[in-house]
Amino acid sequence: MNTKTDTENTELKVLVLEDSPRDLELMRNKLSAAGHLLDLTHVDNKEAFTAALRKDNFNLILSDFKLPGFDAFVALEISQKLSPETPFICVSGVIGEETAVELLKMGAVDYVLKDRPERLPYAVKRALEQAKVTADYQKAAQELKKSVAQFDAMFENMASGSCLNEIVYHNGEPINYRILKINPAFEKILGIKRDKAVGALATEVYNTKEPPLLDVFSEVARTGIPQDLEHYFQPTGQYLHLTVGCPKPGFFSTVFSDITGRKNIEKELKEKTSFLSTIMETSPVGIVSVDKTGNIIYANKRAEQILGLEKKEITSITYNAPLWNHIDLDGTPLPDEKQPFNIIKKSLNTALNIQHGITWPDGTIVILSINASPIKDHNGEFNGMIASIEDISEHKRSEIALKESEEKFRILADTAKVMIAIVADAGGEKFLYVNDEWERVYGYSKEEAQYLKPIDLVAPEYRQNLLKKAAERIEGKQLSSTYELKTITKNGQDKYIDFSSTIINFGNQKAFLTTAIDITDRKKAEDALRQNKEMMVNSQSVAHICSYSTNLNVAEIDKSQWVCSPEFYKIFGIDETYPHTIAGWAAFIHPDFREKIFAYHESVVKEKKSFNREYKIIRINDGAERWVHGTGELVYDAQGNPVRMHGAIQDITERKRAEMIKKVLYNIASAMITIKNLNELFDTVRNELNTIIDANNFFIALYNEETRMVYSPIFKDEKDEYWEWPVEKTATGLVIKKGQPVLLKREDALKLKEEGLMEIVGTPSEAWLGIPLKVGDKILGAIVVQNYDNPDVYDQTSIEIMQLVANELSVFIDWQLSIETALKLSRAVEQSSVSIMITNNKGIVEYVNPFFSKLTGYSFEEVIGKNPNLLKSGHQSKEFYEELWKTILSGKDWVGEMLNKNKSGGLYWVNAVISPIVNSQGVLTKFVAIKEDITSKKEMISELIAAKDKAEEMNRVKSYFFANMSHELRTPFVGIMGYADLLKSEIENEDYKEMLNGILNASKRMLGTLDNILNLTRNEFDEFELNFKPVNLKDILDSLSEEFLIQTAAKGLRFMVNNRIEKIIFNTDENVFREILSNLIRNAVKFTETGSIEINSELEVTDEQKFLVIKVIDTGIGIPEDKQSLIFDIFRQVSEGTARDFQGSGLGLAIVKKEIKKLGGTITVKSELSKGSTFTVRLPV
């Protein structure tokens, strides 16, 4: 019969690794039949199995033994790596007994044979139960570890000292005890270091013959009954309050605090009480104390004498009903309101010099002076009265006795080794009294103290808190009356005091009676101790060095215990909970060094020699490999046996890495010298790099700035192979663009891709590191390493190493490129078709190229060492050469033309550029002169100038001819037009009239052309002067509107004038301005068949000037874009030739442009074919 467990009827997440569908179904059925609710994930290969474990958590893994490409051993190894807590069961039909045992040894929970599937539910049940037990155990272990850590934290941070001890027995009798553990407070209170105390016997630690308090401690360790006691601890000279407990038989723990201060104060108080009692009993003043009901509870001897009664009689009566009569000074009975007890009880204030008389039983009258003060309970309520009484009948005697008493008190106070002072009030306004010890410590005399404010002696950082507490105590709050303060003496020294105060009534005011002990030396010692400790800890941290001390157990060396400084934990990646044993130390030694170093340590102890070794460790917290250098010296007992080793361990990882880097850089530098083949050199660089960082995937990319491409002379990669690629939007391009190292993980590269900043070239890597190859600001390319498995393989150290290598490579590559460039330059200079000369800074020739010899006729040998002045032609002045030298000596290039003389005496022109060359220190060292032979060019220019002069002369002749012809032709045309107009009015025949109209129109067009020619001629020869005067724009536009309205209407065109500046008067030549606008409007009318012509005017204002802007806009035929630049040229039109559509001379717009220019303006055109044109005139106003 099946018994249900808590694993049944619950969802079971199972990962099944099986390549047989039949066996998979069999397992599913068996587990379902056993009552399991299955969430089953099926995989049949290694990759899917690994992916499933990474993606999800499972309660159980069922695995076939033999699968394609791998087996259950590999599957078990993967599961233990990715999900070690998940039970693993092998289900197979071919597994043997030995194989099964091996699987179980490796961590499998069970195995089931496929021919016995009925065992599967039981194996699963057992595996799940075992997994639950393991999980519960781990949880409990974690909780226990947490509790232990909390206890250790509490133990370490206790203000009280604490230690754990073990009783040492001999023949069953306690003879000593061993200190096993102490907390920091133990060290602080007793001044005993941990490395001296832990593991040592009490007699060794405290340097005593007998162990302190052994009888008490052994009794507690034996009976288990705790004890609480106060004890003067002789070894340290301290009073301690100890609580002793028993954690287990034979052991005891102590928790203690230093009560030396309290004991000293108690002792002082006892002495002071005795002192005050003596004063009171010997006081010349009678003192009585009365409780709150009026009963007299104390009277001193002087009171007996004054009152005429014995003490037992006085204390048996009340103050208001004594055995004597109270009388007023006038002899009458004393009223109740004058009774001192009633006054004090009612006012709760001190009353001074209350005077009244008493009558003794024998009739003697005594006059008393009474000073009384209330006694208050902790709530400030009246609790009695204390009064001093004087027999002022014998005033002189009492006065003398009082002075003697005061003097005795002052002597006692002044001879005390404690500073005593009385301070006036809570504000610390005035000293009422200071004693001799106070004078000695602070350096002020008693007279000077009267003028000091006590609070000014307190260091500023303590003042506010002290004043606050004093005020609160005055108000009656119960606060501690003892403080440690820093004060300042007369000569400016800091004094630390242990300060206590008591509120007293002094005269008619409240005051503080203060006592203080100078603890400056103690504080300095404490500060020095603390600073030394901090300095040691800080220096160890900076130097990455720690100290240790090992109590050696020679019999079982691996169980020896050690203590250490805080830096030890940082270096080895552990905390205080780590086993502080030799075995624990050996655990973090690198496996390659462990056996050798452990054996060396044993030999050091056995052979009694020093420890001095460098070795490798694996840091516990992060698994990092580090190098350390350990040293140690043995300490021996009286018999010469080693009992302890003190030493230091330094983290030398950076030094080791620096040595490796230095070696790598040396090897690379040597390779650069010895290896001539660039590819072989780069391969050497890769191999050297691989000794300190992962450089298996490595390439160097050299950058061509002109083509924006990079090419790789070496590309070693396990995935890809590229030899040339574009630099844009690549990781290599990012390095080249920034000129800085770039370290990318896969997620960084994907993010840059999403942002459109980079494309991923080739197989994505997990980590990619590129370093620029550069010399100064010049980028040569990049050196790159990448890793396809580990995203954390490169760090800042990798960057620094790569930068060092990149710097070396950059210099080498730049040098190689410089050599190539120099060779190319050399070939270019030798083959150049210009003359090149190099001189020293004195002008002496050091080099000339072959073309120099060809140009000048001088050979290389004839000019080397000579001055270039042998080429002077004598046609340049002295000033010409002085200016040349002045320019080049100032570090600037000289550019110009000069006429030189060749060897045969012939003259030739050169266009010369002479440049100074300076070295890296800015010192001018050489000059380079590059000279181009321009003799032919000069001759050609002379011919062109002559031709130009001739053409200009011909143009002037033409213009004169046109001008003369125009004048000659105008006269007959005026006559022709006159006769034609006359005939038109006389002839009736319409055909003849049409002919006469043709004659008139042709004559008008000819006269217009002649006028344009005259205007053009006048413009070219500057024969007219402009006549500037104030002109009203509106008048001109109105006039033009009237003039052209009829013409536009005749063609069916709309004519509009939009004057946006109604009132503007500006200076211009009115005739020229009117002619400009007339020509533009006439042109618009001529080339517009339909639509409109529009004149717009506006004022344009800039920061510097105002402009009148006039636009002539038409809807005419428009101007093609390629013709718009030529319409302002003389005799040019859009339509040219005899077959053109529109007649005209092509002079109108040329004249307009020239006239606008004379007025200081500009004209522009915007036009679109078949849509119209806009001419814009801008004139300054």
C-alpha cells in the first residue's frame, strides 16, 4: 500500500534528458501514477540541457546515461555547475555497477535501470526528501552563521571589556587559566594587545607569579554559579567591576568595566565628608539641622554651648518648641512669622543674619545671628533646614573664631592636589574662589582669576554643551556632574581635566563648587596610542602590507593559531570568521605553490630559520590571483623551542605585473630593432601580450584618412577574418574618432547599435578592447583584442598595458611611415619640374635637385657650400632682399616673383616660395626655396597686356564712332518723323496712313536705340556728373503710373503701384532714377502679353544702413535660368539672332545696371520661364 508524503499531489518541475520518446513516456506515466503533478521539460542534447538549466529552476533532473555526443557524467557535471541543489537521477538500460558507483561519487542521488521502472517513484521520493533535508540543513547553517556573526559583532563592539578563558589544571587542581578570546574593549581598558593575550596564560599576560583572582574564576568554572565583584586589579593598577560567568565546565567568561574613576571619586568624597564633618564639629559657629517636621536632628558642639543644652536634649525637641524661650531683639516674644524655621519653610530660600534672642533655663539671655538654608528633596520640595547660629553677644570673639575657621578651610583647600574653584552662576560669569592647585595648572593668580570669565577657559568646542548642562542642573535636572573637558591655560596650552561640580548656595546666590584633576598626560598618551595605531593601519593599507603573529603548535603545525592586522583580511579576501589556523592560511595559497610553501613553512619551524618567500594566492572573496611576499621571524621559549612567529605579508601583485609588463615591453622593443618584417613583428607583439592578458583574438588596424578605410596587416581571430573595412560606424572607427581607449561589452555594443552610433562587424564578442595608435594628435590606427566567452576578461589594467604597447607600436609605425614618406618625397623632389634648394640658417646651399641644374646651368658640385646670391640678376633692389630676409627670419613664408640670372648670363623669371624650417625647440635651422620657372608665362602675360590695351583702344574708337553716328543719324530721323506726322494729318487714304504709322514707329524705335547708345557712351566715358538732390518717391511713382497706364491698358495689362512708404524723400539724381525705372517698366511691358505689371516699394532697415527697395514684377515670358546672368551685358538678349521674337538692341538692362551702380545700388533678377520676372533695385538712402 502506497503511503503519501508531502512530495505527492504537489507540482513537480522535472527536467528530463532522454533521446527515446518511448522511455520518456514511460517515465511520465510512472511519476503521474505515483501522484505527482508534473511540469515536465524534455531535452535530448547537451546544448538544450544547458540552456534549460540556465533558464529555469527544477525540482529534479532525470537523465539517460548515453546520449548523442555526451553522457550522464557530462550532464551531471553541467547540472552541478549550474544547479547544484537539484537532485540528479540516472535512468538507463546500459549502466553497469561500477559506472553507477562513479556517478554516485560524483554527486548523483540515485540510478534506476530502465528494465525496472517500478523503482523510479521510490528513487524520486527519496531524492526529493533528501533534497529537502539538505535545504533545511543549509538554511539552519545560514541562520547559525548569522547568529554567530551577530554575537561576534556584539562581542567586538561592547563598551565593556570581555574575554573567554579556560582553566588550566594540574593533578585536578586549578593552577592557571588561558585567555582564548578578547574584544577590543579588553585591549583599550587594560592596555594589553590581542596578540599578547590570546592563547597565552594569565601569568604571562599579566606578568604575575600567581594568576589574578584564580580562586574566584576556578570556583565559577567549577560550579557554574556566576559572581559579581569589584576588585583592585594589581597588574594594571585599576579598579574593575567584574561579572564572571561559566559558558561550560572548565571555562569562564568575564565582562568588566574600569571603575577606577568612580572609586577615586568615592574615596575623595569620603575624605571630603570626613573633612566637612571635622569642620562642622570644630566650627566656631553653631550648626543645627532640622527635618521637615521641625525636629532637630543634629547639633554640633558649638550649638550645645550657644544653646546651653547638651546634644541629646537639643535633638529631643522641635525648633519652634524648645526648652528655651525665643525673644525678639526688643525683649518681646518672637512672633511665628519671624521664626527662622517658618521663614525658610515658606520661602524655600536661604535667609541670612536672622537675629533674635533666647533665654536659657537658668535665665541667661543670649543674642543669636542665624543663617539658614532649606534642605530640598530630589523633587525640590522642602525637606528640612540647616542653620548656623552665632552668639553675637560675644561678637568679637565669634568674629575672630570665624576668621580662624575660614583660614583653616582655605589652607586645607589650597594644599589639596585637586583644583578647586567656586563659579558664580550657570553662565560662568565669575570666579568667586580658586585654590593654589588651580593657580599652578592655569598660570593665573587668584587676583587675575577674579576678572576672568570661567567659560572662556573652556575650549570653544566644549562650551555650548557645558553651559547647557549647567543651566539644566540649576533648573534641578538630575544630570551627571562629572565630565572630561578641554581647557586653555594662560599661555595657550591645552589642558584636559576630569571635572566635577556641585551646586551650592554661596552668600545670597547659587554657585558651582567645582573640582578638577589634570588628565592631560593621560589624554596625550591615549591620543598617541590611537594615532600610532591609526598610522600603522593606514601605512599598511597604503603599502598593501599586513602583519601577523602565529602561536605555533609544533606537534600539529596545521592547527597553529594566528592573529593579524586588518590589512590581512583585505589582501586575502577574508573576514574575522575565517579559520585563523595554518591550515586556513594554506587554503588560500595557489595550488601551484601550496605544497611547496607549506613544506617550506614546516622547514622554517623545524630548522629554526627565518621565513622569506614570494608566492601566489587565490583571494577567497573574489577568486582573484595575487602575488604576495611573506616574511617571518621565530620567537623561542626558555628551552629554545619556537613558540611564535611574527611577520609581515605584502601584496606585490602590482610589482609582479609591472615586472611582466617591463619584460614584455623590452621584448617588443628588441623585436622592433631586430625584426624587419612587419607581420613577423606584429605576431611577436601578440605573443608577448598573450603572456599578461588574453590576446588570442588580436588585430592591428591602420587608418587611411583619405579613403576613410582601415586595413589590417595582422588579423588573428578564432571566428572572423577581415583585411580591410570602412571606418564609419565601427568599433575601430569609434577608437579612431575619439582618440581614446574604448572597452565594450556585448551589451554596450548592442546599445550603441540601437542608438545608430555603431554597426557590429563580424561575430559579436563578449568583450572588445581597442587602443588608438597615435603620435601626438595624429591617429595612425588601432590595436584591438577581443574575447568571445568572458565579458569581464579586460579591465583598467588591461587598458594601461595595451596603452604602453600601443605607444611603442605607434612610434615604430610612425617611423616606418616616415621612412616611406621620406622615400616618396625624395623621389618626388628628384623628379620634380620645379627648382628646389635647401640651405642652412646662414643661407649656405646644402642641397639642390636636378631641375635646379637644368634651370640655372650650375651643377650640384658648383653650388654646394655657396651663397645663392650668385643667381642675382641685379634687377631687384637692396630693399627687396632686406624685406625677403626679414620675412623668413621671422618664421614666415616669403612668396613672390624674382628675376634671376643663369650661369650663361641669361635672365629668367621664377615664382618663389621660401620657407623657414624650425626644430622641436623652435630654433630656425634651415630654409627651403621652391622656384617655378615662369619666364614663358611672363612673356605670354606681356603679350596679353599689349593685346588688351589694343582692344580697349579699339573699343574707345568704336564708342566714339557710335556717338558721332548717333548724333548724325538723329537729325534726319527728326525730319523724317516731322514730315511723316504732317503727311498723316493731310492724307485721307487709310493704306497710306498705315504706311506712315509704320514710318513713325520705326523712327521712334531707331531714336530710342540711338538714345541708348548715347547713354551707354556717356556712361563708359564718365562724361556726365550726377546731380543729387532731395527727391519725393511718391511724385516719381505717380508720374510713371500716368505715363505707362495707357500703354499697359492698350495691351490689356493691369498696372499697379504699391508704395508702402508714402512719405519718403531721399537724395538721388532724379533723371537717372526716373530713367532706371522707365527702362525696367518699359522692358516689363514689352515682354508681357497677359496678366499684370506691379511696382512695389518698401524701406529695408539693417543695423548699419537704410535701403530703398523697389521691385518691378511682371507676368511675362520669363527668363531661362541659364540666361539670367547675361541679360545685363551689352547687346545681349535672351532671344538672339535675326529670327528672334522681340526686337531691341540689348542695351536697356546694361544701361540700367551701370546707372544703378553709379547711384551706389544693386539690381538682381528672379525669373521663371512662362511665369514672369521680378527685378529688385536696392539703393542706399
